[in-house]
Amino acid sequence: MSQIESSLEPGLRAVLLSEVRDHLPAFLSAASTERGGPVAAAAELLRLAESDLRRVLAVHLMLSRPVRDLVAALPTGIRRPLTASARPRVAGRSVTSGIDWAATVRHRATSSPAGDIWVTRPANRIFDIPENRLLAWSLKAAEERSVIAASRLSESATTWSSEIRSMTDIIHRARRMAWLEGVPAEWPGDEAYSRLEADRIGFYRLRVGAAARHLRRMLVAPSPEDVIDALSERYFEPKEDWRLFEIAVLLRITAALAVVGLRLNPTRLLVDGQSRPFAAFRISASRDVRVWYQSWPPSTAPSELMDAMLHYELAAGGNRPDIVVEFVDSGVPTRAILLELKASSSSSYLSAGLAQLLGYLRDRPALLQAAASGWLVAPPGSSYVSKSPQGRALWVTSSTAVAEAVRDEALLGASRLK
């Protein structure tokens, strides 16, 4: 799956990204996964290591407006912290604070009359209060996220990297303030939010409260929408247009099949890509359609390429198409269609895609011998013309037409391409 020359027009990219944002909640919601929540579901959907996705979420969190605003106001805000006061009674011969006359009289009346004893009540500032625990927790959480976010950022993300490292330095210096070091960085409970409203200056009420709420939500229980925002803003960058294109086409196909068929795996749509399909639908009493993403279905085995690599003891991961649509009639796989997706308008790059498809067909001829078994899918444009394959093994179509074509194949059970 090459990334060379994969770039989308800004308008098309915006449309695809909008579609992905609309479709992803169904895939990332708790109802769609058995365990793990939306983060694990997104990692599985995008074939990302969960650590990579958590780094994406960490970058998104650090560059979010609440955290940015907190860090920007931090140097000034921590100079005027909220405190509570305690005025204990202290008996002694020296006077260092206000005298408690009533307590002094009582003390002298009940103790030795020798010497002048004064009872004073010094005002001690207490920093360990819920508001400051909320601040300390937020800074610790942000600093931990910044370490994750700054790790292995790509060269194209130098602006992000520089900003995050600068934010980390500010947070680290703030946490070393003498008064803040003595405040436990523990979650004080949601009731601390209401206490922030008494802050007249605004640092705690506006900055700490907003950042704490955002950090708490993202770290404890991010919603599918939170994960989608992170993926949209921090992951689908121009160099990842090929992945956005794949996910958008995949979700279009799934949505088209859902209109004409009954989903067979409603409780867990996201799978490991090895033993089960990405999605499966019952189109009729005798026909099922399975959609495989980045994986070969078992029915297309054996692979001549894998056999040769094993025979000659070559270390390689083999090859696989982007999407495989498998048709199962009366419980028996009868046909498969391979989809190679290219987010490009380059004719030479699309031609290379056709060569890839021919390699796939040659490698695994089982179920792939019917006409138009290899589909090259590209953005609509003038770089190619989609027409009837006229018996050819390959067909070229656009990302706007491919979902309907898959649906028609599912309904008709025969090649009927326009």
C-alpha cells in the first residue's frame, strides 16, 4: 500500500473527512465493541497500534484550546494562588501577630502569673485546598500527556513539537513552585468545580476549570466524538490522505450494503482483520456478502507468493489488497472482488495500481477468475475514464460510484458494470 503521489484536492478531502466524521460514531460507540471503548475501537479500525493512537490523542489534548489557555495563563496565575486561612492560638512571650486579648486574659488567669505571656493568632496560609488540588492534578496530567505527545513526532510536525515542548517547560517550572509542590496532585472530586466560581481574578474559574474538565473527559472516558475530533484534526493530515480515502470508501461500501442487507455482526463490527471480516451482510436467504479490510479472506488461499517466500526462506510480509468483497452463496464462497484504492489523480500512479491488481489476481486465482475481479478505485477526475471492462479482469471506477457497484453486485450476483 504505497503512499507515493497520494494527495486529494482540498474540496474532496473536506467531503471525505465529513463523511468519515458522520460514520465513525457508529463504529466507535460502546454498542459497536465488546470491550475497550472508542480508543481501542479506533485503533482497530485504522490498523493503528493503540500506542500510536494514544499519542495522537495526547497531541490533540495538548493543543486543545483549554490546555493552551491554561498554560498561557500559568506563569501569572500561580503567583496569586487561592488559599485558605487558619488562625491557631499561640502562647508566648513575643508578639509576632495580632493579640487575642480574651485568650490572653484567660491564659494568665489559669497559669503562673510569672512573666508576660501573650496569646496571639497568626494567620497561616493553607495551599492544600480543592482548587489547588485541581490545578496540581491538571498540570500533572498535562505534563504526562506532553511526554507522550512529544515522542516520535514526525519531521512535518516540528511546529507541534516545538509548541508542545515549550508548554512542557512552562508546566514543569510551575509544578516546581514551592507552594505547589506541597499540594497533592490528586483528583479532588467534581465538587471542586463549584468552588472555582468564587475566584474573582478568573484564573481558576476560567482557565483551571475548563482545562480540568477537558483533561478529565479525555483521560477517563473520551466519547466517540472526542476521538473523532482528534483523528480529524491531528491524524488525517495531507500525508495521510491515502488512509482517509481508504476509510471513507470502506464506510461508503458498508453503508450501501447496510441499506440492502441485514448486518450479521451487529455487536462487533470492528475485527482483527485476520479471521473475521470487517463487516458481513445477509442480502437474501442464500447470499451473504463479506467485506474484508487489509486482509485476505480464507477462501482466496493458497497464495503462490507466500508459498515461494516460504520455500526460499525469504523474510517478507507478503501483499494484500485494500478491500476484498467476498460473495457467499448457500454457505459457499463463490466469488471475490479486489479493490485497490489510490487517492491520486496521477495517471502513472493509477497505472501502477492496475499492475498491483494483476499481481493479486495472479497470486490467488481462487474466486478471482470472473471478469472484472480487480477494481481500481480513484477520486473522480479527468485522469481516467470509467467504462465497461468488456471481459477484462480489471475495472477502473471512482470513489463516488464504487459503493453502488458493490451493492449492485450483491443484489444481482453478476457483473453489471456501467
